[in-house]
Amino acid sequence: MTLVIAHRGASVARPPGNTVEAFHAARDAGADWVELDVRLTADGVLAVHHDDRLPDGRLIAGMAGADLPTWVPTLTEALDACTPMGVNVEIKVDGSVAGSMAEPRLVADAVAVLTGLATPRRFLVSSFTWSVLDQVRQLAPELATALLGLDPSSGPDMITAATTGGHRAVSPWDPFVTPALVERAHGAGIEVHSWTVDDPVRMAELVDMEVDGIITNVPDSARPIVDAGR
């Protein structure tokens, strides 16, 4: 069964996404899951925001949580807004956070929030920084994890890495998702989540391939296509 995963919530209907309103709109559109991004402020607040900076240029990693705009939710607020949908939590490790003391704190604090809730199986933790997911697995093996990437054929093999690392899924960029890739992943017991897909024709192709999740900015468009393919 293919899941409709709302990218930053219903981010087209409620721009810029990653807001409480966008998560509520995703639920209303019939999304099965939401994908969101989490970062750490200078004083340790888990902020849900895609880019490392706010639109006004302020670096999230360099500011206090109290100074965030009201439309930027904390991870706890975002997870509450996504209930009862599943949530793919992408841990953002880039810029000044990558390789710094803030990186393990971000991972540990995000894991603590997710495992502190009564339904850890409702969550999937993903990252482009695969070492982050190794940290997640060490801290909380009960949390499912997914390797994010671009082209699975370049660099380390995603499916092999997912299998050996104990990860549930791979999430490559959509142009690189093929029937052969899906078949190989499924043969290894690994799910495939394709990002980011807004074209209805491509959505139907992915459903026919039996991908496990379509990450989309338009869950309202994806819902009937996925349902028709079941």
C-alpha cells in the first residue's frame, strides 16, 4: 500500500509549510503521513523549519527559541498538530551544526521527544546525513529510520546501507526511482519513499511500481490517485 506523505504538511495549500496550519490541512486532505524538518536553536529548542535561516536571514542555530516567529512550531507542537497521522521527522544537520557539539545534542533531544511519546511506531526518522541515523539507531533502536539521498546509483549503495544499518526505508529523489530500484529494495525488505512528487501522472506511475510512500506538496491531489491504484 502506497502512503500519501505530505511534504511539510499541505505546503502548497498552506505556504510555506512546516506550520501547524499546514499540518492540519494535510490531515484534512487525507494524508497518511506528514514529513517535517527539525533544527536546534542556540538555546536547545527543537524548531520545525526547513531552511537553516528564517526569511529575514536570521540563522536558527544562532538564535534563542523565544525569538522564533510564532508560525515556527516546536517539534512537540508539530507532532501534536499531526495527530493521528504518522510523521517522518527529518533531522537537519547542515551549516554550523554539522560536526559540531550541537549535532549529537540535536539528535539526542529529537530522539528523546519521539521516544517519550506513547506511540514511537508512529514515527520515521530520516536524514541526508546517514551518520545521524546511526546515532538514532544506537539511542533508540525502536525508532524506524530512513536514508535520504539523491541518486542511489552514485556514492554508497543506499539499499545495501539500509540493510546493513537496520534502516526501514530509503528515500531517493524521484527522478531516480525506477521499477528495478523498487523491486530490489523490496527484495531486501526495504521500503521506498519517493520525493518530492506533485505531478499526477508520475504519482500514478509510482503507485503502479508499488512504492511505499509518495512525498508530495499536494496531498489533496495524491489521495484520489493512490486510492484508485489500490
